[in-house]
Amino acid sequence: MKLEKYSFVVLSLLLPMGFFLVFVMSPYLQAMYYSFTDWQGFSAEMNFIGLDNYTRLLHDERFWQASLNNVFLGVLSPLITIGLALFFAAMLNFGASSRRLGRIEGARGTQIYRVIYFFPQVLSIAITAVLWQSVFNPVNGILTSVVRFLGLPERVWLNDPSIALWCVLVVGVWGGVGFYMIILSAAMAGVPREHYEAALIDGASKWSQFWHITVPSIRETILLCLIYSVIGSLDSFALVQIMTVGPGGPDGATTVMGYLLYEEAFMKSNYGYASAIGVFLALLSIVIALGARFLAREKN
């Protein structure tokens, strides 16, 4: 009986594992191999050059600038996005609590708000980038019009090296808050309401309830959202490619590793070097995920 059960499991997993190995693992392994060559992409010729591409990475100023830009987005974007998502999710789930009645209720129109917050996820990243490019238009963009109406100094938003990356950050946060709000809201719905009602009767403030009941109860979900958000912010390629000046400008101010990889591969035909950048990105994502899981396990 046990043999039949395990045979069924093995046979059920055989096809999906085959697809995974062919379409996921195989490209990764190929990229790792190409990163040790000088392959130009459009030729069958390639020479094994060892660690030369990785040595070049260490001395490439553009790579380090792109890395710093990724760190900027990888730290601020998840913190702001998950912070706002937590706030909105808490308001929708517990925003109508009544101390007098000792009752916890969600805000009125919760379903409508969820649809509104989630709307950016319905749009493709390309459409989002084009829309926000219009918002940041220094001549007749919405933001410029508001600044002009308020009598504040006008800025060439995406053409200013000091604020261009902040513009990318704003768009990334705007696009991600709704998605994580839905996930966190679902997690909060699973927290027993009795805990909040008891705290409400005891006179606990909403901040105390949030910090001492909500956060510990959904800590695993918050960690998962943070990991996903950090890994997602390591890319930001589409926003940079479509929205920024250059793209990646001005003066490399918005260049991220994903765009640098694209530029080296498809514009300069340095597929070997681009593969090294890709391998570095993949390893960095794995390290971040494993590090976060290790820290979470240590706290438990």
C-alpha cells in the first residue's frame, strides 16, 4: 500500500519537476556557464575566460553605481511599501472599532477600498511607467501643475539626478502597496477578534493593539512580503527602461543592475559579462531570502 502511495506521488511530481528543470533550472545553469566565457551572443564561438567577467564586475564603476541604486530601492521601497500596506490593512480590518461597545469592525466600504488599492496591480508595468512619465512631465504634467498652482519651485523631475531615483521609488511603492495590502489584510482576518475586543475593554490604544497583537500574529506573512518586495526591488528594470531619461539617466542616476544587464547583453552584445551580472543578481536574491529566513528562525 505504501509503495503504491509513493509511486503515485512520484509520478504526479515527475511532469512538473521536468518542466521546472527544463524551463527554470536549465536557463540558470546556462547563464552560469556563459558567465565564464566571452560569448557575444550572435556567434557560436565562445572562449572560456574563467573569472575575468567577475573581476571586471569588481572594477566596473557603472556596476557599483547600479548596485548602490539597487540598495537604495531595496531598502526604502520594501519598508515604505509594507509599512503603508500594514497601515491600510489595519484600517480596513479594525478601523471601526468601538471602545464603548467593545466591538471590532472593519471600515465601511472595505471591499470598495480593496478594489481601489489593488487597481495598480491590474495595470501592466509598462502602462504604469508611461502614466507616471506623464505625471512627472516638467511642462504639463499633473505634478508640475500642482507645484505651479502652489507657487513652489518647479523641478525637471526625471531629468534631475538628485530626485530621479526618488521618482522611481514613488512609482514602485504606488504599484506595490495594494498587492501587499490584500495579502496582509487576509492574514489579519485570521487573527481572533476576541484578542482585540479584550484589549479594547482593557483600554489598550489602537497602536498598542497593532504592535502587540497584530504584528506578532502575522509576523510570518510580513516577513514573506518583505522578502518578496526586496527581491522585486532588485529588478526595477521596466520602470527604469520606460520611464527614465536615457534610459538609466541622467548620468546613471537611475541605472539598476537589471538595466545594466539588459544594456550589456542586448545593446553591446556582451552576453558573457551580462550573464555574470545575472548570476550575481540571482545569488544576491538567494542570500537575501535565506538570510531573512534565518533571522526569523532565530527570533522564534
